[in-house]
Amino acid sequence: MLTDMPQLSTTSARLWQRIKPWLLPPHCYFCHSPLTVQGACLACLQQIHIYPKHCCQQCGRIMPRDLAPGPCGACLKKAPMAQSMHSLFIYDGMVRQALLHWKLQRQEAEVAWLLQSATTTLQAIISAHDLLIPVPMPLSRMRERGQHHTANLCKIIAQQSGAAWDWRILRRIQDTPRQSTLSGQARKTNLKHAFGIDHAHAESLASFQRVWIIDDICTTGSTLNYATRALKPHHNNIHTFAMARGLRK
Ligand SMILES: [Zn+2]
Ligand SMILES: [Zn+2]
């Protein structure tokens, strides 16, 4: 199929992603069916689920509407490290497909379109005076994938919100098994000592009233919680954000 060109080298694939909109007629970013305007078809739109607004402001868990914005029972028992947690989409359907295409095949179009469609929400959450910090990846995984995708996510969100971003402050100081390979309980402790601060760059934190730690997917919340714990001694107003969040069963 013309829209899928896995045989291309990384550079050629990037170039193809850029010139594709000008060469191909308008189509759905997700299933490639023809459209009158470039975007998402109705069938794919129905598989994109916005993260509900009725959730606990502190941890982001979905709550009954009359109890939101919480705090929820879990936060009353033990408050998370960050002041708040926000997500744009539920991690399923076309959002899951978009993130997998982006992370594993370096196809950015679907994720870029999803973020573009959420610009108003993003601008309501993140201000132009904030600092965005990506959850760092182990060096081995960056080499393997050829990109730091949470840093790329920060870059796009920074363009939309006007916020600053810096990938150098929060560092991965321990390589650990992939979260996706672990069960729920093991995920909760896997990253306990994985993050550290690069003191040479941490001084700039003082220039910002509010700092966001940015991840692509949130499952148990433990990655963002441990990343916040590493940053907490250096800033007292830390918030967390994941583009998509899985629903707990
Ligand atoms: Zn479609
Ligand atoms: Zn909560």
C-alpha cells in the first residue's frame, strides 16, 4: 500500500511523512480511507475516547461525577507526589494504535493529529510560563528506537502551549525491565530508583513556578510518581501529564 512504506530508511521515512499530505489525496490518518478533508473518518473517530473530566485532580483516576475533583479514597490514604495528574485520551482503540505506530514504526502523523485536535484542552491545562520535562528513557532503548519519544512529545506540546521544555534535568540513572513486560505489582516498584537529577541543568527549575513531567502512556501511575519523587527536592510545584491513560480493570 502506498501509505505504508516500511522498507524506507529512517531519513526517507521522515521525508515521506512530510511530503505525503501534498502527494496523496485527503485520507483518514488512522485507516487511510479517502476523505474530503484530511483528518479522521467517522469509524475511527468513534474509536478515539477522550479522557473523562470527572476524575480525581490529584491522581487522575476516574471518579463518580458528584465526587470529582476529589481527592479520591486512594489519595486521601496516601497522596501522590505530584500536585495533579492530567490525561487527554483513554489508551485504547485508535489512540493505542497511534501511539504504537509512533513508538515502534516512527509514524508521527496519527499522534500529531490527536495532539492537534486537543490543542484547546492542552492550552487550558498547560501555560506558556510552565516548564515541561519528559520522562527519560534508558540510553539502550533510545539507541534501539532511534528517538526519545517523550522528548518529542514535549516538543509538540511546547509548540502548542508556548511552554518551555528541557530533557536534560531529569535523567535515567538505572536501566530496568520494560514496564510493559511486568505485572501490576512489579510495575509499581520497578522504577523506584530509576530516576535522578542532572544538577548542572537543575538550576533553571527556579525560573518556573510550575513544572510538568510528561509521559506518553500512564498505566499504574508509578513511572510519573517516581519521576516526581526524584524532582521533588528541587521544586515544590510539580504536575504530571500523560497523553493517554489506560482504564484500570
Ligand atoms: Zn479511518
Ligand atoms: Zn486520587
